[in-house]
Amino acid sequence: MTTPAYTPPSAPVQPRNGMGTAALVLGIIALLLAWIPLIGFIGFILGALAIVLGIIGIVRARKGRATNLAVAAVGTGLGAVAFVLSTVVFGLFATAVNDQINAPGSVVGTGITPGSPPAVPGTPPTVAFGQGHTWGGGETIAISAPREFTPDNPFLQASSGKRFAAVDVTVHNGSSRPYQVMMAQLTAQHSGRVAQENYTAGDPLPNTEVPPGGETTFTKVWEVDEQPGELQVSVKPNPVAGQTVFFNGEF
């Protein structure tokens, strides 16, 4: 009688979870980038990749080749949300570009004291704090007079020789379509030096849409020199607007 040859048991097949995990990671990154106007297209691409990899991961899990079905499904969902969100943000951005690029503006205001036109035609308008400017697309932005800001948290105080300046930014949407306030671009300098924004105070990312005819206000805080000097805040309703307006005043 012949003894059958011994056959060692085959090694267990390792689960192939890479696709689902990659989908989750890409979906998270895509969702974070989709909100940013100029680089949101990266979220669009990563969102699409997350959807593709997530679907592959789901198929593998259902066939028993992977064990992370939930991870793959979440990654697919996040990728889909990022894909749609980046498309919407890009559409709003493209509309704003179409309205704003090289569009003339005027120093006016809705319930705001009018400012002065530029002294030299073609130069950026200079506006005093408390006044406003209306761009060609219909957005009116006004900056309040700066005020001292003291954080409640003692560990978030200004650096030595510095203090915080806070301003209220009022946006009135005079266009015929909703306006995403987060698209507004603001920078500041004090006494000729760049002022760093305090991202732990105020409203660093004012994510809200203002309907036609509507108005909203948010707060920006910058760290400036302790000694009084000229505070200058530059404002554009979107990154590619054809006109930048400078609000000036002593602080």
C-alpha cells in the first residue's frame, strides 16, 4: 500500500487592505483641501482617486480578500463629498472671477460712510476705517476702526513689544447670486511691517454664504507693534479681483 505524500497546509492569504486604507487617507486630505479656492482642484483629483480606490476596496472586502469594508466605504464617501464640494467651490470661484477681474469699483457703502476715490486714476483706492468700498461684482466690504484685543487665555497673549488689533469686517452682497465670504482676501501691516494674523482669535475662516441683498460681519485680529503707528488693511473680494482696496488709520 502506497503512503500518500505529505502536503503541507497552504499559508493563509493575507487580507489586502491597502486600497481601502488609501481611500480613507485620500478622502480626508481631499475634504480638507476642497474648501480652499485656488488649490481646491487638488481636492477634486484626490476625491476622485478616493472614490476609485474605495470601490476597489469594497469589492475586495465583499469577496473576502480584504477585511476593512467599513474603512473602504468611509473613504469612498469622503471622496465623493470632497469631489462635489470642490466642484461647488470652483464654480463659485469661477463666477467671482468672471464678475471681478478688471471690473471697476467705487467707494460707497450700504449704511456705511462713503470713502474717497483714489487721488491718482488707476491707483488702488485708499479708504479710512469705518468706510466701505463696492467692487464691480456688487460686493461692498467695510472695515471698522481698529480696537485693542485682549485674549481671555493668559497663554495666548501678544509677544513682548506687541499687542493685538481687532477689526470688524462687514460684507454686503449687492450681486444677484450668493457670495461666499471665505473668498475675501485680507492682509495687514503696521508701521510698514507685516502684521501676523492671530488664528486663535476672531473668525480666521468665516465660512458662510451671504444671499443677494444680505449682509454679515466677522472679526479679524492681527498682532501689531505696541507703539502707535499706521495700520493698513488690504481687501479683495476674491483672490483674483482686479482691484485691491487699502483701509488706513492710526492705531
